[in-house]
Amino acid sequence: MRRRRFPPIIVPAIILLVIVLLLIGIGSWLFSSDRNAEEVVEDFYAYEADGDFAKSWELLHPFMQERFAKTAYMQDRTHVFIGHFGAETFTYTISEAEQVDNWKMDEGHESFETAYKYLVTQHYKGKYGVFHFQQEVHVVEYKGDWRIVWDYNL
């Protein structure tokens, strides 16, 4: 009796199909919206922890930039976090993203169709001891890029 074998093209085709599906899955994970939004939050707080407030200001949404002129923002952040708290730097943790639809930063601005909300906890060790500062951070899309927006709703 003779055993049947798969046609020679079937095995390589199956292997190729599995590889393509894996690449599509990895690619969609790498380029998903919430992942890109999280990278902006990560970059923002990395700049802040390094004291590079000019770069962190650049990641703010224009609504936020209207609230804080660049030089005023840089001086204020330095004054508060380094001056008052006596902390040279800090570490931070970022929560998982929570998608929020039709979110507004305050009553005076239009709503954003989609925002991703993160809870960021900054960990300081300063002249007054160890303390943790938490803030809700929203990330919204602006002209194809993700930008930081803070919540001013009561």
C-alpha cells in the first residue's frame, strides 16, 4: 500500500500563511492607536523627569499651549517641581489606557471624538521626604499626531 503525501506546495504555503498572520498581528499591536498614545505619555514624562520642559511642552495639545506660554511653562514646572519640592528628578508609572468617547477638557472647548485616559503617578524623593503625585492625563489626536491634554472639568 502506498501512503498519500501532501502536495509539495501545501507545507510551505501553510508556513508562509502562519508567518504572514503573525506579522500582521505584531504590526497591528505596534501601530495601534492606544499604543501610540501611550508612547506620547511615556515621552512626555521622560522629558519632564529629565527637566527638559521645552520638549514636554511640545507634546501638549494646542489648547494646552494656549493656556501656558512655552517660557512660562518651563519656568513654572522648574519652580514647582525642583524649587518647591526639592526634587531633582522623579520616576513615574503609567496606568493602562482607558478609551473615552466625546471627552471635553473643559466647558470652553469642543469635545474630542476619542481620547485615551491614563493615570500617571510621579514618585518624588525630595527635601520633604518621599511623595507621590497623581494626575489624569488624556491623549487626543491632533493633525495626525497624539497630544497631551489635562482635565479641567470639576
